[in-house]
Amino acid sequence: MIGTSTLYTLAGILLFGMGLYALIAYPHLLRKILALNVMGVGIFMVLISIAYQGPTQRADPVPHALVITGIVVAVCATGLALTLATRIQALTGSARLETDEEA
Amino acid sequence: MQTSDIDRALQTDDTRLTRPRLFVLALTTALIAALATAALTFPDNVGRLAPLALDSLPRSGVLNPVTAVLLNYRGYDTLLEVAVLLLAIVGVWAIAPTARVWFKTPDTPVLATFVRLLLPLMIVVAGYMLWLGADEPGGAFQGGAVLGGVGVLWVAAAVWLPRRGHPFWLRLLLGAGVAAFVIAAVGLLFLTGGLLQYPPEQAKTVILVIEGAAMFSIGATLAVLFIGGYPRREEEK
Amino acid sequence: MMIVEWFDATLVIILLACAWLALTTPNLLRAVMLFIAFGLLVALAWVRLQAPDVALAEAAVGSGLTGALLLSTLSAMQRAAQKRRAQGEAAPKSTKEESDAN
Amino acid sequence: MSWNDLVSLTCLALGGFFFLAGTVGLLRLPDVFTRLHALTKADNLGLGLIVLSALFQIEDWLVWLKLVFIWALVLFASATVAHLIARRALRQMEKERIPVVENRAKPGVAEKHFADSRL
Amino acid sequence: MAMDSVYHAAALFLLLTIGAGLIRIWRGPTTADRLLAIQLFGTTGTAILILLSVAVGNVAFQNVALIFALLAGVLGVVFTQYGAQYDQPRHGAATEGKEHHELE
């Protein structure tokens, strides 16, 4: 039976992979931003699950501090990226990044 | 162009599983498998910083280890992180000439009353988070996030309408976190000889002051990001 | 298996399902809504992992503020697209290509 | 098992029932306006009962106060948000010229619902 | 059965109701329905946090519940003020999964 920490580590890796796939595969900018956020949550989850030391013991505070700053920076990056996406849509008429192969 | 054509073209994002996507999916699956094996074979007894962080806690002036890590052990990092938030705002103002959202007056008394009651409550909770942060889970980032919620509510229900552009006090608020951090760092450099090395007796006070300024900065940053450019008065639809 | 472990397993499954659906559904509004729900549930995962500090930040940011940002951007994009159409412009080049491909 | 554990368990079971009712309502009721019941009634009552159940396990009166405050806050917020959502949905329908009553009785939605539940 | 595992079981039950509620987010059909489901998740999440805090005996979890309760209101207000315009599928074209959104 896998432990709590391992379970959440694996979940974090899976989330990261999903986010990476969606980031590469889908053309819409909003979806890419969602994918980046999901990737971020995956990484945070790996960090926090490494910090977890059982239900009775106190968790490692160092990764927690990293993740807290990470969350706030992630939301700021999201805000900037969304503004950029709106701007790209205003300038090119489309919020998608199309490639030649895509069409 | 037929209406159905336009609808199909404008409809949504296309997420069918095409061949290149299948290829990408295969690659990411391989990556996940590699990472999962790495995670499962990861040695259990790696060197941890936790004992060090918890043992030095009495000297840090606070009881919450996370706050100690953020403001004591990794003080520079947090300083630069608050500066990054400022850079995000500069970026937004550089690329977006007009706001994405506009101040919208509540058209029902229910919303107006709700906001009038909720806003002070949220500010109190933000302060509570900050105060709690020294000894229990909480702190500047959590309080700042709640203040960001205050800002969003403020914009969304038009509690107060500025003229075009951002008022001076908002810019002041945006810079407050970095300013307090830098002033504290330089001041402490002269007092204790170390950058962000707090004297043990006043440590808690200094940390709370820096955290307070950082909290207001974070809240203002999040609210300005929500506006996403220079605000306008009620825009035409 | 203890009940807590069942709780963890269920939470992880719901989280993964939520993320996968949000990332692959063609409908962007649905994707954003699923992402907001995902943010809410992630806060529960942090609480389970003994990280209430992180859960506090995530509860405020992950669902509330990110959700607000995404919702407002989505509607701004829709407004822009609608305005473009109202001005009588032809559909952008890329979308034409796509409808040909369809 | 002491008497306050017993009260706790009763409240817990009742609260769980109301949450279940809320979800069933969310899934089975035919349109937005009826689904609002799930948000405003069932779940808030469920939360109240769960808070009540927690109160019997806690001695610290400050925590007691905080839990009651959370419940009051959720009541307040969800009532307001429910009003706002309903108002918005109604306006949307007016704009799109969808008669409210017709929408509620749209064939295939309500009838299927009633047929399924054998009412 | 000890009291804390009863509380964990109750939390698991509420989590399952959230999982069922995801169906409403998926099916919509309007954004209002989806937001309704998310508000419901907020309430249920608050309840789960309270249950976990009693089960584990950690008071800090209740602060998370407090933030949940506060931010749910903010999301609702943002939605009603700025929410996407074309959430309502055209009358007659209301087949599920085929909503037409004016997005580029």
C-alpha cells in the first residue's frame, strides 16, 4: 500500500504531465494559461507531499514557505499572461496560436 | 458565409485528438512514467532543513516556522519576490493601455448592501491573518490574498470611482512592501551589521511591520492585476 | 485501509479528473469553471498534507482571485470578438482555414 | 459514549442527509431557478447542523464563536449570491426572449425528470 | 469506532457529494448553473474543513474555512458583474455539449 506522501507525489507528477500536454497541444491562449496553472499546482503538490512527515509529526516548513510565495507569484504571472492574451487578441483578432500543421 | 459556418469557426477551442497531439501525449506519458519511477525510488532519509529551521525558531522572534523561513532565514528571497509582484504590475501597465474590466455600479441594493457589509469584514479578517501569522498559520501572503479579494470586490461593485488612471495613494501602496523591506534591510545593516538580521528583542515588531507593508502591497497588486490596465469610468457595452 | 486513506484516494481521483476535464473540454467557459472547482479542492489537499498555511493562501488565491481573473478575461475576450463581428469584419484568417479543414 | 457524542452523531447524520439532498437537488431539478433551492436551503442547513455537531466536541468558547461566525457568513453570502444569480439568469432570459415558464417546462427536461422519478 | 474516524467518514461522504456535483459543472447548460455548483462546493468544502479540524484537532483549519466562506461571495459578485455574456445557449439549440460560444 502506498503512503499518503507518495500518493500525493504521484498525483502532483500526473498534474504536471497533464498541464504540459495541454500547454503544448492546444492552441488557445486561455487554455495554455490554465495548463500553466495546473502544472504549477502539480509542482506545489510534489513539494508539499515531500514536506509531509506523517499525521503526528510536524511538517517541514521550508517547502511550505517556497510554495506560499510560489502561489502568489503564480497568480501575478497569470494576471500578466491574461492581459497579454487579451492584448494579442485585440491586435491579431484571434486568441489562438495557430501553426501551419494545426490547420 | 453561412451562420452555421461562423458559429463553427467561432465556437470553441478545438481539442480533437489529432496525430501530432497523440505524439505529444505519448511523450508526456513517457515523462510522467520517468518522473514517477524517480519519485518511487527516491531515498527516504534525505537531509532535511526542517530540524535546523525548527531548532532556530526561538532566535527568530516568531513561533510560526513558515513565517520564520519567509522573513528570517530566506528574507532576501521574500524581498525579491515582493519586487517581482511590482514588476508584474509594470508589465501589465506597459502592455495594456486600457482596463479589461470597468467600474460597474451595483444595480441592485442587495449587492450594494452585501459589499458594504462584506468589505469591512474582509479587511478585519486580513488583519487577523497578519496578526496570526507570527505564531500560527497565517501571515502577509494570506492576508494580502484576502485584501486582493477586497480590491476585486471594490472594483466589481464600484465602491469608489477614481478618475482616469490610478490615484497616487494606490501607487504608494503598490510600492510600500518593497520600500519597507529595503528600508528595514538597510537600517538593520547599520544596526546589526547583517542584511535583514533582526535584533532578537525587536524581531517580532520589525517582522510585523515589514509583513504589514508587504500585505498591503500584495493586496493592491492583486486588485490592480484584476483591473488589468488603466481604469475607466462606466464604459459602453 | 483506513478511512483517511479512502479520503485521500477520493480527493486525488476527483482532483485529477477535474484537471483533465478542464484541460481537454472544447468549451472554454466549462474549462474555467472546472478550474475554479479544482482550485477549491486543491486547498483541501493542502489541509490533508498538514499545510494550513498553504491552504490559506490557496483558498483565497486558487479559486477566488484566479477564478475572478479568468472569468473577467473570458468575458472581455467574448466582448472583443463580438465587437469585431459587429464591425462587419471578415472572420480572421486562421478561423477560415479551420472551417475549410472541417 | 457520552451524551454529547450522541448529539454530535445525530447532527452529523442529519447534516450529511441535507448535503446529499442539496446535491441531488442540484443534479435532478430542471432549471436554474429551482436549483437555487439546493444552494440556499439544503446546503446551508447541512452546514449549520455540521457546525452544531462540531460545537459539541469543542470546549474553547472562542472557537465556538468562530464556527458560528463562519456559518453566519456562509448564510449571508450564499443568500446574496443566490439572489444575484437568479436576477442575472432572469435578465438573460428576457434579453434572449425565452419565456421563463416555457423554459421550465421545456419538453424533454421536466417531463423526463418526472417520468424518471415516477411522480 | 472512535469519534475522529466518524468525522473522517463524514468528510469522505461530503467529498463524494462534491464529486457528484461535478456533473452539474460539466453539463451546465448555462454558466449560472455552473456557478451555482461552485458555490455549493464552497459550502461543502467549508463543512469538510470543519469536520477535518474536529477530527484532527487542529484549529488552524477553521481559518481556511473562514477564507472559503469569504471568497465564495467575491466570486459570485464578479460573475454577476462581469460574467461571460453568451452563457445561455440559443433557444432551440440547447442540446447539451454543443453550446455555441462566440470565442475566437
